Amino acid sequence: MNTTTLKTLLLCAGIACSQAALAAATLVRDVRVFDGEKVHERRSVLFENGKIADADFRGAAPAGSRIVEGAGRTLLPGLIDAHTHAFAFQELPVLFGVTTQIDMFTDIGMMKKAREEMAQGRRHDHADLFSAGTLVTAPHGHGTQFGVAIPTITGPEQAQAFVDERIAEGSDFIKIVMESGYGFPSLDLATAKAVIEAAHRRGKLAVVHIGTEKDARAVLEAGADGLVHLFPAASADAQGLARLAASRGAFVIPTFTVLESMAGWRGDDLLADPALAGLLGKDAQAPLKARYGNTSHPERLAAPKAVTAALVKAGVPVLAGTDAGNPGTQYGVSMHREMAALVEAGLTPAQALAAATSVPAKVFKLGGRGRIDKGYKADLLLVEGNPAADILATRRIVEVWKDGESANALRAGQRQQVAQAAREAARGRAASPLPADGRISRFSEKGLASPFGMGWGPSTDGFAGGKSTVALKTGAVLADGEVPLAIEAKVAPGLPFARAGVAFMPGARPMEPVNLSAANSVRFKVRGDGKTYQIMAMTDGVRIPAAKSFVAGPEWTEVSVPFSELKGFDPSAMTMLGFNAGPQPGDYRFEIADVRLLAQ
């Protein structure tokens, strides 16, 4: 049976099971309940027709109801991820107990489709979605780097019209970007303040993406309702920032999951848990394995931890949000890391659970969710153990309900599908053989040949709207018979990840993955202008390349890079190997020769 047939059968079975579950009431009996705010050690909860009928049911079970035993277990409201970018993997959140996503920037068409599905009561296998739609940013600012054209704003006089356009598109709230120090152009404070005021005139929350403590203070003083990130740093005036947020009635979403990615931290590996990993296919696991930072800098987490602890002490609402859609994160599953990180930062487990349920529902005025109470949505998560004492218990999922429908069939189907795909992959995509000498560069005056794949070609930041350029030219034959390739790059300003260089694509089509796990390192010769360059490797399904720096000195030097030093890179799904100048603007020149993939 192939994967497509299996998927169809499992989906049909899931629909049949869900329809049967919807027809009858469900009673979760004698269970510990965290109602979104506090723990009740023993209760029974009855729900039917997508709503909670009785949060403290007593007496005999209604005729025909399904009974779920709750002894030794805890029933929670469905989790609410307060910061996502919900443009992919729509099937994942519910599998991990996330029944609502608060999206901070996504495709308008996708946002409208999600709202239509919610209104019609369809797609119980997807989390509900509330979205900012298009974020508010400067030309070439953060949010414009993904190669998709979006409207931008240049001054305060445009604020009201810009906000009104977003509301007309369906934005539930307004997200503003004011981020200094990361290489992107940013809105100035006057423009950000004007947008905040414009949102408030229309009764909308105005939340802000910031990059530094200075940015955070500025937008809070300007009237922002909330910060959708904290900032990576070794230190900060945590008490002062907390006092300011409290005085302004603001809330904060720390997003530790993505901050840990930026810091290159890998201490809590969700994929080490078979129960979690078994629900994630290889393409879904890839973003979790990646990181923004290839070198670990745990000290950069000190400031956000201190600020979070101070916020809680000052009574500032803290929300759990993952920034899923970025390297180091994945929809649904990363909430279980985010809640643990909040506890590590100073919240009690019960406070972390509230940060993932009732608090975001209240702050974003979502209504009818985030609590276990009569009339609320029957979005529920049942786990083994007591997460109010041990936050890691949220990972021991027994069952998830979305609008009263059990996701058990979906979870079982996904687990079987992932296992089936892994078996088929093991049979069908063996490691590609390497050339006997490992050499993948066969440069000559006739061109840039390679033993397999599309081979070599120019690579720049043009896909993200960058203006960098590169020229490639082969040189004279070296003493060892190798022909070098000269790379003359002009890296333009405007992007934090600006680059230009040369790339090798091993697949027959652009960015097609190839299993090159027969190699465990890359070796090459280089010389140049004395500047620092980067070797980059990309894995299928991961947007951010793994990278390592090297220096191109005036004399030919041999450089060897073990794949283990390219953090997050999976050679069994390699899509590209690149040699690049950047990100600092300027003129660069270097040469490479004798590039080999080796098993050492």
C-alpha cells in the first residue's frame, strides 16, 4: 500500500470516527482539571456539540455518552500559541494539543480561508486562527525578506490609511515592526506611535516586534499594548522594563523558543521524545533541527529570562508563544518547549499553563476559549500526570479534542503515515554514491562542470529582494592540475543576511534534495583578499542555511569542514552547498578549487 492510499484511508477513518464522536456526549470522569486559572483535583467534565456542557458534572453518565477515565490524568483547555506564522504544516498544531494559533504575519488568502472555515465549523483537524495579516514595516524592513511583495509605510501621515487597509483585509489586530540593530531598515518611533494610535482609534490592539531593550522601552512609552518578543542579550534592566510594562498595562510574549534558536541553544531536544518525534515526518523535523545561530551562546538568554521573571513579579501578563515558522521551531510541538522555558525563567507550572490558555484568550479577547467552563469551546487536552506540578507532563498526551471532536484518529493516522514514509524513504532513497575521489568541482576554461546534479552557478540575495551581484570566472591551471574558480562579489547594503557567491546544487532540479550522507565533510582550497567568508549548506525543508566561516588569505590554503560543525545540516537531504561573501556590504574577491565531499 503506498503512502497516498494509506493517507486517504486514514483520513476517511478519522472523519467517520470524528462524526461518531460529535453525535454523542463525552464525559471525562474523575480527572484533575486545570481550568485555565486553577487546579481542581477531582472533577468530571461533560461536553457535547462542540461545547462544554458541565465543567463539574455529577451523577450518572448520560445515556449513550462516551466515557474517558481521568484517574492519574489532567484535563487542560486546548493550548493557544500566542505567536506563530501559520503558513505551513496546518495539520500539526492540533496533534500536539494546540487548538488556537495567534498569527503575527501570514498570507492574506490563507487568513481569509481559515476564518471562513472557522465560521462554517469545518476543518476540526486545524487550529483556529486569529491573525495580524500583513505586518506594519518599513520599506526593505523586517518582513520583506521572504521574496513576497507586501505594502510598507514610510511616515506617520500614512498610519491611519495603512491600518484601515489592514482591517479591511480582515486583520484581527495590528502588528508593528520596530527593530534596530539587525541590519533591516526600521520604522522610526514617530511612525510606530502613529500606527499604535491609529489602531486604537479603530478599537484594535497594537502589538510590536522589537529587537532591543531600547526598542521595547520606546514602544511601551508610545502606548503599545504588547511586545510580541523579548530580545537576546546578556543583561538588561529587567526590573525597570517590568515596571514600565506594568504601568502601561501591557503584556509580553517572550518567545523563548525562537530566542533559543538565535542563541544556538540545543538543550531541550523535543525530537528525543519518541512520542513527539513519531508525529513529525522528516520535512516537519527539519525546522526543529535548524537554528539561527550555529554557535551556542546561552548567555544571550540571560536577559530575557531575567525580564520574564521580573514581569511576572510585577503582575504583567506573560503569554506563551513560539514564533513557529522559524528555524528551531515547529507548529504545535514547540509549545511544549515554550511552556518549559517559561518555568525555567521563573513562572510556576500553573502560571505557564495559564500563559498558554486563559491569558492569551483574555488579552486578545478571543472569547469562549482558554478555559474549562460551561459554554466554552470543547477544545481540550488530556495528559498523563500533573503538569501543574511538572510542566513536562504536557508532553504525555492521551487525547486532544477540537470543537468536541477527538483527534485520536488523526494522531494515530499521522503516526502511521510518518512511519510508512520513513520505511519507504529507507527503501527508495539510498545514499547517492560519491565520485571515487570525492571531487565535485570540475572547473575548466569550458565551464563549471560537476559529476552530478545541476552543478555550479552564481548565487545572490536577489530572491529576498537584495541587490548584491557576483561574477564567476575560471583561472589558470594550478601546479596540481586544478583549475580555480574566481568569485568577484559586490555585497549591497539593505539586508541583514546579504550575500553573493557560488552555489553547488546536487539535484537535477533547483533545490532538489539528494542523499549525500555517504560524506561527512567537505574539503576545498581557497585564497583571496584576506576577508572572512562563509560556507553554507542547506537542508530540504529548512529556510536558513547552516554556515561556518573561513578566511581567504593571500596564499592557497586547504580547509576542511566536518558536517557536524554545520549545525542543523542534514546531508541526507542536501539541497545546496555554497561559498559566499557577506553579510557586510563591500567588494570581495576569492578563489576556490578542488572541492570534495569526503568520508573521513
